[in-house]
Amino acid sequence: MADVELVDGVRRLVIVGASLGAARVVEEARRIGFDGEITVIGEEAHGPYDRPPLTKEFLAGEDEPEPFWHLPDPDSQGVKLFTGTKALSLDSRNRRVRTDKWDIEYDALVIAVGAQPRPLDVDGAQLEGVTTLRTLGQARAIREALEPGARVVVVGAGFIGGEVASSARARGADVTLVEALELPLVGAVGSLVAERLAYLHRQYDVDLLTRTKVRQIRGHGRAEKVSLSDGTTVPADLVIVGIGVEPATGWLRGSGVAISDGVACSPYLESTVPGVYAVGDVARWVNPWNGRSTRMEHWTSTGEQAEFVVRNALTTDRRPCSITPYFWSEWYGHKLQLLGEPADEVELIGHGGATDPFLAQYRYDGQLVGAFGFDRTGPLMKLRTAVAERLSWQSMLRRPEGTART
């Protein structure tokens, strides 16, 4: 953003949530020349860090790696970073954030609190050994429990559940993966791709149980057995729950900020309260790319949103936030990438076994709207512009040998 004009009167930028979104907002604000006061409030004892490695190399590695810190030296960027500080409420009339320590006034506020893991609502979910995975502390506790022969039950076969199952197998644990739907990630990638992902789990000796729910967790003070909806019981030393997240918006009650599965935002990522914006997992807005109300939980999307938030909150050059979704994951040493969104019409390029590379292209209403790559980074990235512009299927369609259509 070159030669931008900053908004008069905005000298105090406050960010609630010491997250990736917060780090990106700080970096972008300083990059465009904002020299006002920046305050970041975080509930964890740590500053902003990269969460994706928590389910990948952090769990699977022989030695515990240090997380990648996005704000290693807040002082160098003129940032007041308050860790271990919980936001309690927002007084939007007086432009003030109330915390458990003191009140902080703002001219522009960015909500970057992210989301909290959805709890498992069954008897025994509070036993020791039952956990979610969202924080560095939880990742450390799980890592200590992942030893050869440990019996691990992962509840939820989404992207996070798949990463945890993969990391647990890499450390020699025995893994049971429980999924309520008929296939893992079927809603995110479609049935054709989801079938291959199911085979992949089983190829690496994960006991994948689909159309199955947890009914109860039993044990004497600590999880020992998991009772399932099909009547079976699975032994467990550790139960890791990954059944989705809920935006952390409870502290905004009574503030005037509208909530609808996240902070309801305009196309400019501004909430219903002027001067209050949202970024990351907590933000819901109508994405011009597909015209639908959207809340993205992707690492890459957060960085893109941060640029729009800074532009719209601090400069006179306001622009609607349009993002082409992109997400990547790593399972069992393989790269999974999702670009755009799935659709019922799919072109699958590449045959073979569960571990062989393939590319899926998704079509909707005559347009190329998405692609999924399994160890096919190059071909998938070549489609980024086409998916972003939703080019016609006919202009993009290729039918090489080995192409399957559904």
C-alpha cells in the first residue's frame, strides 16, 4: 500500500487477541506508516505464535521445536503487548475495552480473539486425559503422552483431526479416529476426494470409524475407555477432541456488536459498531468472491484479512475484502491443499492407490470454483488465478489420459 492517506484522529489502535491476526495487523499498520500507539491484549501467557505447527511437527518431532513467534520484539515495533490479560467487555460508547486488569481506550479496535474448540458434550468428557488442541500448553501435554504403544482416540476426522492422527502415528501411538459423517472431510472436499482420504488413514494403520459418535468416556479419574454409538468400546490412554470451533464472542455481549456465528461484519470487515473491526476465525462477512456469508478458519486467509482491516480502519482508501479460500495440511508426510471451494461436479486427474498424487477440479454453474491437490502443489498453484476469477469450465478444462469425471 503505497502513498496512502491515514485517517485523521486515529492514534490509538487496540487489538484484542494476541493471535496471528493481531501480528499481521501490527506488521501491516507499521508498514503503511501508522506511527500511533498500538496495544495488543492476549489472554495466553505467550505472545502471538504460529498455531499450525502445533498439530504437525510440534507433535511429531523427536525434539520439541520452538513455535514461530510473529512478534519476537514488540518493543521494536512500538507495541504494548499485554499477555495474561483477559478482555471482559467492550464499552463501545466510550471506546473502551474492559479487561481483568484495567481499562484500555481506543480510536480503532480490531477483534482478533479467534475461536475456541467445541467441547465434547458426553459423560466423562471432563476426565483427565481428555483434551482439545488449541494452545501451546495443550500441545505440550499431548506431546508428552504420545509415546509408542499409547492408545489414542481422536474424535473428529477434519483437517485438525487428520493432522493429529498423523502426528500420533509418527510417534508410534495406536490411533482410533472417530467421525460422525460417512467420510472424513466430505463436506469440505466432496465424496470423491473424501473416499481417498479415508483410504489414506487406513493405509497408515489408523482405525477409522465413520458414521460413529462418542457416547461416553469412562475411567477412574482418568480416561480409560470410550463407548461408541455402534455399541463398541475402545481402550484409550488419551482422547483428543477436534469437532470444530466456536468464535470467542461471549465478552462482546451488550456491546452493540452483532454476533452471528462470529462477529457480523460489513464487506469492509467492520462490525455493526463503527470503528470496530474483526479479523481471522472470529470474523463473518459476505465474501465478494462467492457472494456468501463466510467465516474462514484458514491461516492464509487471516493474513489477507489483516491487510484489508488495516486499509479500512486506518486509511481513507477503503476496499471490500474479497478472498479466494486456500488451505493446506500435512498427513503422513503428504501435502493436502484446498483452493476455492468444492462442488458436486468434479474432474479427478490421477489414478492409483491412496498415497499416489492426484488433482481434483470442482465445477459449479459452468465455472471453475475450486481444486484439491494431493502432493500436486505445482499444478494446483497454476489454477489460483483461474479459481480466483471463477473462469468458465470450458476455457480451463483439460482431459488428459487418466481423467475421471463424476
